[in-house]
Amino acid sequence: MAKHRQKNKAVAKEIAYERITYLFDVAGREYADSPERSNRYVSLAKRIGMRYRVSLPQELKRKMCKGCGSFLSPGSNCRVRLKNGRLTITCMNCNRVQRYLLEGGRAESKESPTNENRS
Ligand SMILES: [Zn+2]
């Protein structure tokens, strides 16, 4: 019985991945209504990720605080800054700072990095 699992595992990962993406999506949409619910969604997504050993895509990792596990909504509970090609996200719940190196290393252009910085 054990040997047939290999393929199922791959499928399970795919499903897990889809669920995670979906959960983050919903978390983003529900945040305005209920931040707590969003937090629950992302913690669920994290758990799914650990269970199936799929790592969250970077863009989703950025939406979640590593310190307190909150869903991070730019302009609401986190601050997003772009500096020298580095993305800095500060969680306003626990003040944890997460830094990400953007692809391409240094950002040479001075075009304003108004990613998700709507207010
Ligand atoms: Zn936090």
C-alpha cells in the first residue's frame, strides 16, 4: 500500500499549494471585515504548508508576519518600504521587521516603488 503513495503525494502537494493560495486570497479579501479571520486563514495556510512540506511562495510569505503570524495588509497593520532593492516589511502588531531582497539585487531606477502601498 505504501508504494502507491508517491503519486498521491505530488497531487496532495498541488492541492495544498492551491489551498494555500486560496486561503491567502480570501484572507486579503476579508481583512477589511475581519482581520482576525484573516489571521486564522493564514495560520491555516501555514499549517497546510508544513503538513505537506510545501513552502509558501515568496509573495505570500510577505503577506504574513513571521513573528506573530498575522496577515499583513499594507497600509493597515504593516509598513512596506523599498530601499536599495530591499523590501522591508514591518509588522505593526509585534514590530517584527522582515527584509526581502528583490530580484535583480539593487534597484537602480528611482521610479517610485508604489507596490502595494495604497493608503
Ligand atoms: Zn507580527
